[in-house]
Amino acid sequence: MDWNEERTATLRKLWLEGLSASQVARQLGGVSRSAVIGKIHRLGITARETPIRPRTVAVRVSRQAPRTRAAAPAQARPALRPQVAVMEDLTPTAGILDLSMHSCRWPIGNPDAGDFGFCGRETMSKRASYCPDHTQGAFRRFRSPSEIDAWTRQSLPQERRVL
DNA sequence: CCCTGATTCGC
DNA sequence: GCGAATCAGG
């Protein structure tokens, strides 16, 4: 796989649109995330107008004395949020009648709130239940709702994010 | 463990 | 120029 003009243009476009290096690599196919990062550096387009998140500057701060913290009352356990609430931060693109044989069936929204639907994006194969992004989360073990929340917010391309 | 971009360096 | 390996983070 070489960086011909077409692939380079696609890379430039997707990267400047704000997709992450791994998302660009998946989109292009045949290249790794490292290859994409290497290329964007050589092209000198490393900075984007709409970064996924603000530049974080790595500042090594010497370790301070460990914070001592009074033990929290054992009873103060926050209730876990139900998963339907956790997944509300994306807009569904498909209702149940819109689903085709290769639509992502990842549920989005809350049935009781009337905004329930499905991701609806293309699956890779006809029989797959989810699009590539949601496949990653569907078969992963999550330890807590906040983990699902974090994954939901960062795993999908920016333009579909509502928050 | 999932992920992010940055850097290095043998090819 | 290329990108795997590594680093340094979230």
C-alpha cells in the first residue's frame, strides 16, 4: 500500500475533519494507525482546527506527599444508572422500520422518552449486528456504567456526537 | 484493557 | 519517506 495522491488526499481530509488516527486508518484500509500518524507528521498537518479534545500538555509534576483522605462512610454508594440512560448521548439515525439487513442494531435513547432508535450505520458484513465502532463495545466487558459512558462518548466520529 | 497522539530510528 | 515499536498519557 503506497501513499498515492488519492489516498493522501483522503487521509488529509479525514484527519482534518477530526477523525482519530485509528479511525482514519480503518477508513483507508491497509494501513496501521502508526502509518497514519507517521504520514500526518510528514505532511505537517499534525494540528487540527477542531481537535477531538484540547491539547493536553504533559507536565510532570513531582509526586507530592500522598493525600490523606478520611475514610468515606461505607454506606455512601451511589446508585448505578440504568444502561438506557447511559446511552442517550447519540442521536439514533434509524427507527426499527428503517433497519435493513446490514444496519447497525445498537440501541440508542430511551424507549420511555420517545427518542429510541438504532445506530443504523452500515455493518461490515450482512450478518453482523453492529457497525465496526459498536462491535468494539458490544463484545467488551464493562465494569461500570461510567465506563460504558466514557466509551460511548469517545468511540464514535465527532459529527454524530450530540454532547 | 480499551484508547489517544508523539517520537525514534532501522529500513 | 515509511511505519513498528515505544513512550506518555486518558
